[in-house]
Amino acid sequence: MKRYLSIVILIMLISLSGSVSEKKPEQQVGYNLGGVDLNQVVNPGTAAMQDSSSWSEKPLSSSEQMMSVGLQSETKGATGGSSLRLQFNPVINQIALQKFSQYYQPTTEAPEDQLTAPTKIDLKEVEPDMLYFGSTQKAVPYSQYQTYALSTGTNSLWIYGVSSWTQYAMVPLGSMLSMITMSSAGGNGYLYEIYPEGGLDKNSYYFYPYNQIEFYADEVGQHQLFFNIAGQPSNVIVIDVVPYQPPVQPVYNFAAVTISSAWLRGYNVYVDGSYEATEGMTGDPDGTVTINIPGNQYHNIAIDGSGLTFSDYKYFKAGYAYQLNV
């Protein structure tokens, strides 16, 4: 009887031993994100998310820069309260100057003469489509004005543009522009320039019926010019010369990171172990979270949600936009 019981007990022990050996240990994944230990059983979808997730990167454009931070941005968590600033040089009168950009060309150094002598031109090669009169910029088709000019024989002075001529322009200090003179017969005459402080320059030239004269914007303020042939003055053109700094590329000290998923919702985002944001609570489109992080540094970007976790440690260049597709 005892021998029979021993055999039964032995069989039970063998059976129990076999069942224990067949049971596989649960695979664990450990993260410590923002002080929260995310030790949990790996969902079958986690490995697939690790394999299918991918990064993309591109330089930040000006529009993305302004959308991301405006003129300056404060970030949470990963930045430790530091300010991520967008730095650029101020541009004076930039919007107004853009309106008149067809009438002037920037220069790197001043020419020998602020005004050049009249040079004969073929009017048909430079005729515009439109004329703009006065500081109000009243538009008149050139074909309509040409009929009037030919019938009256008046002297006229214009600022030359690629597709139009104007009697008024705003130009940056140190730029060049071209003026067009028109007279019925030409001849000896004078070109007058009234400087901003009221000084008057008078230059004696021989004028052809159609001429081109170069003007260098050498002094800030309003310059008024006209010419006179045989006692018949032309109209006055006005050139407002303004101080100007050419726009420079913004200097970034941050990188923009976007996490995007077509299926994962409500996930949390962590940067270097600190909580940063939750999908659906940032104002971004569904499935998307965008954050700014200090650039030219390594960072650990991690997300968790719906029982899934992902983490990646990589280098982020300042001035770049990164997207993690999950």
C-alpha cells in the first residue's frame, strides 16, 4: 500500500513539474517616466509599434517657426522652465519697401556719382504697361497716357520699373534706381534734385528725346527731382529713402517634435523622463501632439497609452522639425 502511494505521489510531482516548466514567464518592459514606473506586461501590439514607428526630419520653415513659437516660447518639463527664443534682426519699412521692389536694386558699394548723365534709350524697349501718378499711386494705362504726351509735347520724368513706371517710390538707403526722361525734341537742359534738408543740386546735361538716368539713394529722407529743357519743366518725382536692414534667417535654439498616429488616442508624451503633454488636450489635430525641445542635444522621447509604450533616444538638431509616425 505504501509503495502504491509513493508511486502516485511521484507521478503527481512529475506532472506538476512539467506544467511549471511549460509556463513561460511574462515579458516585462520597464520605463520610469516622470517618476511613474511603467512596469507592465507587453501588449502584443507593442513590438509591432516599435517596428512600424519611424522618424522624419526637415528644416523649420518661417511659417512653421511662427506657428510654433511666435516671437518667443516658453516650454514645460523638458526645458526646465527655460525660454526658447526666436531671434531676428528688426526690418524697418519692410512691407512698404516690398511694394516698390520692382523699382530699385540693392548695391554693395556706393558708385562714384550719385547721378549719371542721361543715356539715350529706345523707348519701345522699355515701355511699361501701367503708369502710377503721385504719392496716391493713381494707375493709368501707358497707352492712354502716351496719346496725351504726344499731343501736348510735355517733358516728363519717371521712375523705371519692370512692368510699370511711377512718380513716387520708397527705396532703401544705399540702393540704385533708374529714371526715364521724355521730351519732344531734347536739347541742353538741367536736372534738379532737392535734398531732404532742403539743399538744391543743379546738373547741366544734354538730353536726348528719351533717356535713362541712374540715381543712387545716398541719404535718408525725401528726394525730389525734375528736369528743365528750354524753360519747360517736367513733373516732379519723389523718392523716399528709408533706413533698412535686409532680412536675415531666424536663429533657432529649439527643435519641433510632432508625434502623429492614425489609431492611437489619449497617449501621454514624455521628454527625458518628464511628462510633457497628452494627445487630445493640446489643441493639435486628432492623434497629433507637437512640442518644442532644446536643440542640438540628445533627448529621450517616450509615449504610452492604451497599454502600449514606445521610447526612442536620438539627437535633435536646432532649427529642424521632427515627426514620429506611430
